Amino acid sequence: MFFGITGFEIRYQLKNPVFWVAVAIFFLMGFGITASENVSIGTPGAVHENAPYAIAVATGALALFYLFVITAFVANAIVRDESSGFAPIVRATPVTSTQIILGRFLGGFTIALLGYLAVPIGMWAGSVMPWVDPERIGPQVFSYYAWPFVVFAIPDVFLTSALLFALATQLRSMMAAYIGTVVVVIGYIITTGIVGQKIEYRETLARFEPLGTGALGQITRYWTQSEMNSRLVELSGTLLFNRILAIVLGTIFLAITVWGFSSSERAPSKWRLRRLARREAREESFAAAAPALGGEAVVARDRKPSQWAQFIARLRIEVRQVLTSPGTPILVLVGMGLSAVVLWFGLSAYGTPDHPTVSATMTGIRGGFGITILLIAAFYGGELVWRERDRNINEIIDSTPVSSWVITVPKILAILVVLLLVNLAGMVTGLLYEAIGGAHHYGVISYLSWFILPAAIDGLQIAVLAVFVQVLTPNKYAGWAILFVWFVAGIFLTNLGWSDPLYRYGAGPNVPLSDFVGQGSFWFGSAVFEFYWLCFAVILIVVAHWLWPRGTDLSLRVRLRKIGTNLSAASLAVLGVAAILMIGTGAYGYYNIKVLNQYRTFDDTEKYQAAYERKYLKFEKLPMPLVTRVTMSVQIFPKDRRLIVDGRYDLQNKTNAPIRDVHVRRGDRDAEFEQLAVSGARLIYDDPQFGYRIYRFATPLAPGATAALTWKSQIWHRGFTAGTPATDILENGTFVNNFAFTPRIGMDRSGLLTDRAKRRRQHLPNELRPPKLEDMSAVGENYIHADWVMSDITLSTSADQTPIAPGNQVSDVIAGGRHIGRFVSPAPILNFFSIQSARYDVATRMHNGLKLSVYYHRGHDWNINKILTALGTSLDYYRAHFGPYQFNYARIIEFPGYASFAQSFAGTMAYSESAGFNANTNDPTKIDFTTYVVAHEVAHQYWAHQVVGADMQGDTLMSETLAQYSALMVMKHMYGPDKIRRFLKYELDNYLRSRAGEAVEELPLQRVEDQPYIHYRKGAVALYLLQERLGEDAVDQALARFLAKWKYKGPPYPRSLDLIAEFRTAAKTPQQQQLITDLFEKITLYDLKVADAVTRKDATGWTTTLTVAADKYYADGKGKETKAVLNEPIEVGLFTARPGLGAFSQKNVLAFGLKPIHSGTQTITVHTAQKPTFAGIDPYNFYVDRNSDDNVKDVTNG
């Protein structure tokens, strides 16, 4: 009988269209992942689409969304008897409860597992399609598909099936199962996506995250591309524990279900009796609502008041239904929990949280609610539309003399109420977060206008869609499937370039938030498209009203045939007005996004870049005159979001041969050049599409001769654009660099395609890489593509704003409603600078003859004194160790947090409000991220703004890596070397994680090619180790010599080899020379581990024996490793607290020093007066260790 039940369930589900729809959906998802270059689930770099790692990630990740399918198979298997009325017959049979429960479960589980096979089959099918780029596909190996299915799919489907089966069985409710699904999906996405980014929680998450993706991520975190392309995950350690845990949890859920299930009808509890009574009362009132208001009174009067009275009555019932539903408070709590996780764990950098600002808090909440709202709307859409039919009262409702819109619209509004409650829960959580975090401003009105109102409009659109789809479909499961397809298709189509908001339902311009401008003028474009889609939503409502299922024959075909009987003058008028308004609004939107502005898809941009390269890269090596002086008048009109420039370049031929032609191009596609002229030259070529011009001198410009280039340009952000708007010129907080609005001299590679797949797709050479380190022809250009110039900039803005440009401010006046400042550079600067304008508060401090200033948005004053101190401390260190500072001022300027970065220009350093400017640095155990960023940007005043590398391999070693090192030295002197481990741990982790994302090949540090994970992350670790071995003074003296030799020099510009030569001069021993080779010329990795640490008390203290395993490897660009001989001194220490965690300090260090370490296993004995609790090798993460977590171990008693 058990197998009979199982077989029946399997046969039943195989005949169910829902099963085949689900199979088709997940087949297409797997197919799209491998068949399309534009669809990705996060596989990095050059990892094959059919690599075992990629298949494992897809198998684990898609299991989360498969929960909705599992609910339809497994939960429905046990609830179906009750809903169909078949339960009394089942109870009359001699089948036991255990047979029923296990038979139903096994049948549903088997079907769910069979359905999920569509994912690996789809991935295989996609990978063999003829259009797929062969370089994206590796060898086809059966085990690559089978092993992830066994390790991830089977336990995941078993666990989730058991959980949802238990919910449905115990509560006898599909609603409970679906609410459980929504809660699990939302909670899982947020928890793993945000908490999983925290180093301190990763191991815990890996062990206890139920679907295994956390364990997979932890195991493969530092895998190379080579490993990801060929290596199967091993079922051991953390992954084995996790998979056993999943099976055990599933078994427990199943056992609870069997134990608590009875096939006989259970006597309902008092709570359930009250709930049933309330439900029956609601259904009776719902069914009786129309007749109660009908009858003779209706005949005697105009029908319109009766319809509105019916509408109000039904609206009350529908709203009461959702408000008293057990799912509603659960979803509200989910909304609060979701918001709390995003805010408490998401708004931080390097483990340091931010002080709460209104815009950052609201942006965090908004970002996590997209899929949540869709899930809730989809769920309630199915429940409310099908509720009467599920409870067999639909024929009573259908027989009442009430229009279908009176039934339809209240259901939509009821869904909207739930969505608003969830959003209000997010708002309350945000306000609580701000209150706890000590916010200066709570912005309740801002929440209502920036969040709740747009969320209500979006929610209404989604609610309409959810109801409309359910009206069309034959059952709620089909409706949910269609909504799921719509959601997934939206992601896929957007990646494929189909992103036009004129045809993507609910789409519109983004509205980024900043405390500087709030929503700014961005809200208007969004409001236009909100109204556009609301008009369409009204059309959907009218159609849903016409097609609302009434009577006994509910097929869509029949309803379409009878649609004429439902037409009325009123409904046609509503539809006509909505259509006219939609067309008018759409035309206005079209005019803004495609006439006033340029609408570009990803594909358009890609083709543009390819055509640009094919046409003009051939001019890259042509000699050009250099810019020696920049004179500009820049006018900013914040309210109009407009910038007008009148400028002049002084040009000089610094080559050894005459120059005949000057190539001039625009920097930004949004820049408009009204005038452009070169003295003594005429225009011989003009390409308006690409903004490329060629001027020819009447007499070639002789060596040393000069010319002038004059221009007038503007950037004017008219109307609104589709997608993310331009955020450079704003009503308050303008931040724009000169490359956007000034002409560029000559051709270079900036802005061209670098992705290999895109280049192949556009029939370009596979790679566009910087010149090799040995190519001496490349030293004539620096990597920023900007000359050393003197500048004279007059900048004007509105009277209530402060203009800021590089240079000494020689005048500052307010006249004619304009605030005008003139800035003249006292020393050469790169022709790469920013201008800024905002309503700033200013804090200043004189420090050793320098004027230090911080320009900040009012209310963002938490760290002003800290920033001023960091400016002074950094400049003191750099002047003492590297050389003179070139200016008598240093300015930090806050800018709106649309982008999260800081950037150094000559004497002026722009600092985003979302990049640590408002970090909460009160906790002494956290990284002082604000000081670190300031120290890094001030260091660029030397490394980039006094010496800049040639445009070739290794260029950023001389800027970004040296800035990292300089900032670390400032931090070390401010906080002590013991605090550095936490920072180095983050840098090491970021470097090792990012290696697999390399699109071409990893390179040694001396050959870095604009690879941030190398020049930032690895560079910080490498340079810190270098100063540990050579000595801080020796490294700083080498840098001072390098700076003195190359300051303001070029062409020729320095190479990384010139810097490394100074380091080699400072090295005194063969071991130090070898270290420089390992750090800069090779990709070197270590595997250092404390296998055991035992301490014994003796007469004078404690003797601790460490068993240490150590190895050293050299890797190639693809991550393939070769073992090398390790024979060098490495730090070993004993501690009373774990290094790098909590309030670790020097008082926790019992012993610390260099010990000779060789390849293999060795024992080390250390004597201390106090008992140690932790022992470590390389405990401060000086070395690039592939698994630094095992460097420190608890000490045990011997």
C-alpha cells in the first residue's frame, strides 16, 4: 500500500501541467546560464560555463527558487485530500497514517527531484549550442553534472521538501507552506548575501547554512581558475558536516510530521475553532454582501450607489481577510527582520559600520525589498483570486447582481495593504536603526516621500499584475509560474539589452538618494513612468473585470468568447481614457529618454566602443604636443544641472621632430563642444559620432614650439534618462572631473572594450592589454594620460554654494547672484582634476604651516576632527619620510554617495559620503576606516601627483600600491603594529578571493595591469612584509630616492623596474634579495599552519611546543602551482588573545619573534613566564597564505 500511494502520487504529478511547466522553466534557466554570455550566476572571470564549480554553484543557487515548485508538489500532496473533499474516503480505508504520510512524501519528493534534473540537463544543452563561444566551454564530463546533483540537489530538495511538507501537514494549509517558502527565500537571500560577506561569520555560515552554498563558497573561496575548471568539491570537512546536517534536519522534520499526523479527522483546538468560526462568518458576510444590498431597493434606485456600497463592503472584507490572516504578521516581521539585517550588517566597510544617514538607511532598505514585494504580491494574488473557488462558494458569489470590478478591485487593494504594511515595517526598522545609531536627523517626511509613496505605487502595479495573471490562468500554480517566468525573464532580458522602460512593465528611471539632494530632480522621470505604468495597470484591471471567471465554465477560451457581454460604456470609457493617458505619457517619456537624451543599451555601447577602436586605435602611437598650461572659466548652474566651460590649452612640442597633425577628441559622450580651434592649424577631419577631430598645422609644429587650443563646451542634463541618471552635475553636490568636459589630445586606450568575450563577439583581437614592461616605446606616456601642467581656473556657481578647484584660491567673491572663486596652481599638477560645488560647511585647521580643510554636508560632522587629524598626521609622516609636500593646503571634500570611493586630485581629495566619510569609528576594536582612506588619498599627493608611472605593465604599483603602503605606515604609527593584522586579513582575503575572477591572467606585482586585487590588496600585504624584513626606514629611504629622481619627470616616465631597483639597493642580504624577487617578480603563495600547540608548566613558567607545517609555492597566471623550497625566517608568537580579533593589543603578546622555517613539518619550542592560550605562525598575516585561518590555534595543556 505504501508503494501504491507513492506510485499514485508520482503518476498524478506527472499528469499535472504544473510539473511540466516547472521543468520547462528550470530547464530554460539552466540553458540560459550556459548558452548566453549575458546571463551569469556569479562564476568569475575565465571559469568555464560548464566547469564543475559553475555547475555546483548553479545547482545550489537555483535550489532556493525551486522551493516554490517543491511547495506545489510536496505540500500539495498532503493538503489535496482535504481541499478536494477526498479525505473522508481516505480515512475509510485500512491505510495507516504512516503509510499515507510517507507515501505522499516520497511521491512528492521523487517528483521534485525529477523536476530539478532539468537544471543540469539544461546547462548541458546550453553548453553544446553552436553559437556558444568555444573558449567559454570546457570538456564535457558526466561527473561534473552528476556530482553536484548528488552533493547539493538531493540533500537540498530532501530538506526543503520535508520542511514544507511538515508545515502543510501540521497546519493543513497551503498558505502556511507558501508563507514558509517566502520567509525562507527572503531570509536566505539576505542572510547569505550580507552576513556572508563578513569574515568573522563565514565559517559559521558555511557549517549551518542549510542549502550548502555557504559551505561551497567557503571551500572554494581561494580556488584558482584552474581548480574551478577541473576540480570537484570534496565531500569532507565543512561540506560533509553541512550535508549531513541538511539530511538530519530533513529527517527530523519528516519524523515530526509522521509523529504528529493523523489520517482521522482531528478535533480542532479552541484556537482553531475560533479561527474557523471567524472564517465562516467572513465567508457568509462575503457571500451575502451583494444580496443584502440588492433586492427591491436596488431596483427602485439608480444602480451606481449600490455598486459603490458593494465595493466598500467587499473592500472591508478583503482587507480584514488579509489583516487577520496568520501570514500577514509573519510577513511584517520578515520585513522588519530583512531591514534589520541589511542595515546592521550591510552598511559597513572592513567591518566598520557607518553612522546612520537618511539616504544610506533608506537606500539599504529599498535595495532589499524588490523580490520581497513580488513574492508577497504573487502569493496573495493567488490566494485571494482563488479563495472562493477553493472554498466552493464561488457560485454563490457569481450569482449575485454585482459587477466583476467590485470583486476584482478590492482584492488588488487588499494586496496593496499587505505590501504597505511590509514597507512600513521597513520604515520603522530604519527609524529605530537611526535612533540607536545616534542619527542627527530622522527624516520621517523623507521616508514617506522617498520610500513609502513610491513603494505604494510600485506595490499597486505588482498587485494588479498578480491579480490579472491569476484571472487568466486555470489555477493558482500556473499563475505563480507565469509570475516567476516574468521575474526571471526580466533579469535575462535586461542582461540581453532589452531594458527600455517603455515596454518593461513597472520599469522607469532609477532614483538614487543622497543627503545632499535627497531625490533631487530624479524623482520626476520616475514619476512620469510610474504614471505611465499605472495607466497600463488600469487597462489590466478593466480587462480582468471583463474576464473575471463567473459561472461553471471557467476556461479562458469561453470567457474570451463571452467578453462582449461584459463590455459597458463605463468600462470602455475607463479603458479609453487610460490608453490615451498612457500614450501621451509614453510619448513624453520617449521624448525625454530618446530625443533630449541618448538611450543606449549594453549592446549599443559595446558596438560603439568596438567601432571606435577599429577606427581610431591605429592613431595611438602618433606623437602629439603636450599640454603645459590650462586656463579655464567654468560656470555651474546647479538648478539647471548645467556646466559651461570656456577654456584654453597651451601646447608644446616636446618631441624631437615636427608635428604636422593634432588629434583632438571629446572625453565624455555627453559633452557638447560649441567651439574648438588650434592656433595655426585648420580642421581637416571631423567625426561628430565619436567626437574625433584632426587639425593640421599650416607649418608643422617644430620641436619646442608652442600653440594654443581654445574651446567652449557644455554638459547639460536636460529632462530625464532611462535607467541610472548622470550624477555628476547636481542641484547640490556637483563633482565632475575635467576629462568629462575638456578636449583630449591624441588617442589612447581608455574607455575601450577589455572583456575578452565582448571583444571576440565584436570581432576584435582577443586582448587589449598595456604594453609589456620591456617595451621602452611606452615610456613616453603616463598611465593617467595627463600631462604636467600649471592651471588657472575660475569657477562660478550659485551664490549659496561653495566652488572648489585645485590650486591656491586667489579670489573669492559673490556678485550678481554668483559665487566666484579663482584657483591658481602653485606647482605642476596633472591635467586630471575635479571641480566641485555644494552648500558646504567648512572646518579648517592650521597645521605646521599648512591649511587643512574639510568641506562637508551639514549634519555629516561625526568625523571632521578625525579627518583633520588624519590629514595632519599623514602629511607629517610623508614629509618626514618621503619629501616635501608641494602645496600649502590640503582639502577633503565630501561628495554625494551615488558612488562609493575616494579620489585624490592635486591638493584636493574627493571623499564619498558612502565610502567611510561617515563611518562609526568609536569602537577601538574596529578598523579606523576613515583615517585609512584619508591617509591613502593624501599619499597620492606623492604617488601619482609628484611621480606617475609610464603607461605599461606595473604602472599602478607606483601609485596605488605605494599609497596603500604609505597609509599602512600612518596607521601603524597611530595605532600600533598589533592592530594591523585585522586590516591585512581583509586585504589578504580580498586578494585571494579575487584571483579566480581574473579574466586574462594573474600577473606578478611588477607587471600588474590595472588589476585592483593585485595593486591594492596583494600590494598592501607585500609592501608591509617588505618593510618588516628590510626595515621601515630602509624602504622609506628607497621611496624618497625614487621620488627625488622622478618628481614631475616625463616623458620618459618611470617603470616599476625603477622602483624595484631602489628596493634592491636597500636590500643587504641574499635572503632580502630573494624576498624582493618573490614579492614583485613571481606569484608566490605560502601554506603555513599550526598543526598542534601544547604547553606544560615548568619551574620558571610555561614551555610550549608548536608543531608547524609549512610550504611555499609559485603560481602561473592561471593559478597552477609549483612547489618551491621554503627556507626563511617567519614570525611565531604566543598570545593570551587571538590576534586580530576584539581588543587585541600588545599586552596580549607573550612571545613574538622570527624563527627559521623550512618546507615540511617541524617543531618549535617557546618559553614564557605566563600561560599562553593561542599560538601562531605568521599571526599578523604578513605573508600571502592561502588559508590564514589555520595560522593560529588554541593551546592545549600537555
